[in-house]
Amino acid sequence: MQEIQLEGRAFLIDEEGFLQQPEVWDEEVARLFAAHEGIAEMTPEHWAVVRVIRAHYLEHGNAPMVRALCQATNLNLRMIYRLFTAGPAKGACKIAGLPKPEGCV
């Protein structure tokens, strides 16, 4: 594991930048990771995706499938990729504070 410093706060991450302590996540952590990923401002659409992913993770222990994510947010996959250019797994899950998903998101 590695450590990353974002605005004076230290976070343990894996080699791809995924948070290794999901319990330290809050909305400020999401904003810090979003800025680090090149997202200057979290829009309501960003938050909708992050909150759905986070809620699913807390309930099921994994990230939702893409289809479920699209249905829950009323956003199509193209829009999710516009919001998170790295995609739902590498982008949105990072910002949601999840460990790297094992499968496709």
C-alpha cells in the first residue's frame, strides 16, 4: 500500500489509487479524490452516482453492476463516462471511496 497526501490529509491507497480504508470516506474525502482525478466540481449528477455506488457497497460489499447504476441514477452509460472519464469502476468507485472493484462496474 501507498500513502497519498491530499490537502494535508493522508490516505492509504493501492497501486491504482483506490482508497484502502473505506471507513474514512466522507463527502470531503470524495471532493479531494475528485479533484485529484481532475474533477474540479462535483455536480448533482456526480453525487448521484457516488451515493448510489456507496450505498450499494455498504449494503452488499461490492459495487453495483453498470445496468443497476444507470437505472438507479437515471443516467445512461455515456453520461456516466462524461462525468467520470475513467469510467464507473476506475473513476466513480475511487471517488466513492471503494476498494478496486473485482469485476466490471
